[in-house]
Amino acid sequence: MGSGHIRRVDHDVNDAQIAVRGAFGLPTAREKPKRSAAKERIAMPEWRLGQSSGEKADRRRNSCKVQQSCLVKPGKGVQIAHREGIVLFDRRLHVEIAKDHEPHELHERERNQSRGRNGRYLFWSAPMLTRRLLPLALVLVPAFLSAQVVRIASYNVAGLGGQRKDYMTLAKVIDNFDVVAAENVKSAGGLEKVLSLLADGWEAAISDNEQEGAKYSEFFGFFYNERVQLYRMLGPYPGDAQFSRPPYGANFKVKGSSFSFNLIACHIDSSKGAQAHEAEIDRLGAVYKYFEKLTGNHGITIMAGDFGEERMRAFHSLTDEGGEQVLPLKATAMGSSGAKRNDDHIFVSPGLRARVEKADVLYWTRDWGGSRSTVSDHFPVYLVLKAGR
């Protein structure tokens, strides 16, 4: 199966939604908004509001005849209220034209209401305001960008797409973050079901490496919202024989900033005995070097997932290459009576360490038995990174 994006599944609008939208005068998904016939009858002369030369004023007097259609030049945000009279809503002007108004009365009211206290047209107020606020914006925008953060998580979703799941609860957990690397995904259909329950703006991608695990073929998935762009799928670590489930990477960019990062999802097999498990852990340093080199050795790599290992000294090959564990020593797996075992970890490049504002485990439930069987037997682990320059 090739890697790719998961398209959102759109559902039909039900009758209750149509009734609510209809009560507010909004178009439903089953009908297209109708063009106002009155709008189509309005001609647009060349004159503009805010100009008051005699020639253009005369042109307006001759053009504007209050009938069922009226030759006017409305500003932005014009709304046509009815056929007998026309109500103009503009940033500078609010004029109601009655059927018995004379043209000169219209222009006198328009001229008075479009002037400020000093007699000048308010047409110039917007540029003046912009000029005054521009220096403040130049100060605040960089400050905003420097304060921007991205929430990145790793989550063993325990056979997503292959068994009974509480998809709504799983979607709510994922919605706490901006990017989620999902391990232990059984099918693309599982990602699609979760995606259909997330808000607009969420997307998903699935790996193209289907490897035989202890019980079934497994994929890696990535969920990400509108704050983040999936820039490139980096693919699996080469050399299938070295891992039962080769780590899989993707490169993301935070929108509105120049910050990008590699997210490498890992699920180390612990079902083939201690020796095979330790051999895979020992190869993680090579995995880190491979993905760093693949993206220019910029120190932007995050390796996260279910490693099935609690002892930090076992990760010496990864830490020797510069990977730093950022999570506190907390239990990440879910037992029948609470959290247990510290199997899930997040390692970051030294260049990212200063950006880490927080790293933790999300203990989202105390219903150990029910959540363990219908959602996952792991808690998501996450970090918050500063995404500014």
C-alpha cells in the first residue's frame, strides 16, 4: 500500500441541522445560496464615495433615480434590503433611500454622514489608522511568532482499525495536540474513522511499509491539524531485516514560521525475545543519523514511540549520537488498575532541546479497564516546542 493522505469523509446534513440553519436564514448543504435579483439590477458607475467634485456629484444626481432599481456605487459590505427602498451598509455611510426622496436630499445626507468632525471625508481614516498602527504591528508580530508553540505527541493506538474501538474518545484525545505520530495502526480505515470525527482542518497520512509483526501487519500514521503542514514523507529506515517494524519518518513545517522538524515514529518489537529486542534498541543511533542526514543535518529530529524499554542506559547508541530524552520518568502504559511501565519515550536533537517548553504524559482517563480495551493500553506522550525563530 502506498503512502498518502487520508481524505476527510463528508457526511450528509441531517434534518435537525437543516432546521437549525434554516431558522437563521443560512444555506444548507442541500441547497445552494440564491443570488439576489436586486443585486443583479444594480449598475456600477465610475464615481467613488469620498469624492465630491461638482462634475461627479452631478453625474450622481442624474444617475440616481429611486425606482425599483437604483444606479448607485455601494461600498464594501453592501446589502440589498428590499425592492421598494435600498439600504446601504458601508464602513463610511449609512443611508436609507425612501421612495419619495429627491436626489438632492440623498446626496446631502450622504455628504454629511460621510464626513468626520473636522469636515474631512472619512475615506482617509483607514490609511491614517494603518500608518499609526504599523509601527506597533512591527513590534508585536515578531513577539507573537517567537511565542508560537507546537504540540507534538506520540501515541500507541493499539491496533487501530483492526478491533473494536471507541473512535470518538480517541479523536478527543488526539485533538489535544497539533501533530500525533500513531504507532500500531492496522489499517488506513482506522485513521479515516478517527479523522471523520475530528474538526475541520485535520488531516492524516499513513506509511507505506507493511511489516509482519508478531500478530499482524502494522503501519505508522500521522495526524496533523491546520497549524502544521506535512512537508515531506521521509519513509522507513532502510534495511527491513534490522527491525521488525522499521521506524518511519515525516517532515513537518509550522505554518506562519520558518520552523520545521522531523518526526520519527518507532515501535520496537519486544515479542521476539530479549536479545532481538536489545539489538533493535542498539540500532536507534543509526536511525537517528540516517534521518538527520536525509534532511541536511540541521538538528531537527524527534524520535518518539513505544520502545518497550524502561532502562535509559539501553539507549546509549541513540544518546551517543546526540538524542536527548525529554520526558520525565513516568509510567506510560495502562494496566487494569492504573498506569504502569515506562515504555514510551521522546528523544530530540540537541538543537531542539532549548525549544522544549514542556514534556509529559497525558493521563486522560481513570477508567483503566474500559479505556484499555476500547481505546488503547498506552497513554500519549508529548512535548511542547517553541516554534518561533
